[in-house]
Amino acid sequence: MKSLTPEFRALVIGSSGAIGGAFVSILREDPSCLEVVAISRETYPGFALESEESMSVIAASLKPQGPFSLIIDATGALTIDGNGPEKNLGALNAERLMRSFQINAIGPALLLKYFLPLLAPGRSIYAKLSARVGSISDNKKGGWYGYRASKAALNMLLQTAAIELARKNPAAMIAALQPGTVQSSLSMPFVDQGSLLTPQESVKGLLQALDQLGTATLEHKGAFFIDYQGQEIPW
């Protein structure tokens, strides 16, 4: 990451997933990265997206290891409690919709609340995995109601937080990331894995895209929404 200060520290939230794990391994190979801290449900102390208290506890425990010039939030889920995305209106269920928002929007928003204060002053990046299906203007196929809506809500939360962050630290930025369709447990039930990106391919592209954003003008106010090829996605 050439756009960040030498010997920067990185934090990966959700490191037990395919993409989160790839972020950890690739950043640890970066000679400019002094340290990579990885946390997930399985670390101690761990956290849960349904538990604000657990987020508060783990953020407080990590404060002495910061600040972090790069924070990656790789949390989120497509299949929740064994239920996949809805294909039509008839499949909508209030409890499942609420769970999708809890995991893909509310939980990540609370992570922002507790972890954005750990972002280093000056040039720094907070990046959150989102999804192209969260783009309202890009929705041409329909379906996947809960996942689409929760990711669209996530994008609005990121955009709003980015505007607030710009007032406090104009050199910092927030980015919503579209990793492409990646070989993982998330995509396995829906797509032939042989035709997909590997997690390493996706993450290398995302880090390169973030590096390019790192040289963006400081007058930018708001979040970036980009894919692993560095292309901007319409909100």
C-alpha cells in the first residue's frame, strides 16, 4: 500500500472468512505493513454482529495496538440461519428481513461506531465489503430482496459516516468494496466455483483499487463505491 505511510498498521475485521483471510495473508506480505491484526468470531476476545457490547469490548482491547491506517471490515452474509436470498415477493418473511439487515447493515454500522475512532489521523482508509447488488441504479434483475436492501442500507450508512469523517479528518476516507464473485462458502450454493475469482485475486485487485483511492483529492466528501477492478459503481 504505497498511498499509506511506511510501516502502517492494518486491522481486518471478519478474518475467518475467505476474503477476510486473504486480506490478512496478503497484507502480511506487504513490506510497508508493520502489523496486521486479525479479529473474528473465533478470536479472543471475539465479537458478534448481533452484540454491540462485544464490539465495544474488542474495540477497547485493540486501542493500545492502534491507530490503524487501514481497517477492513469483511463481515456479512448471504445465507443466514440456513435461509438463502428470496427470489420473489412471496418468499418475504419479516424475521428473515430483519436478520439480513442485522447482519449486513446494522452490525457493520455499529462496527463503524466503535472502530472508526481507531483509524489513524491523516491519510487512512476504512473499507467495508459491500456488494454490487446493493446499487439501486444497477438493479436490472430483481430478486434477492433482503440482501439487496440491506446492502443498499449499508451503502447509505457508509456514505453518511464518510461525510462526518471528512469534517474530523479530511485526509481519511471510507470505501464500499465490491469484491466480485469469489470462491467462498457464501457463493458456493449459487455459482459454479470453477468460474469464479479466487479470494487472493479479488483482494489483490481491491488493495490496488484502494491504493489508487489513496491518491484521490482531499476535497472528496463521501464514500467511494468501487469494485476489485477499480471501477466506480453507481449508488
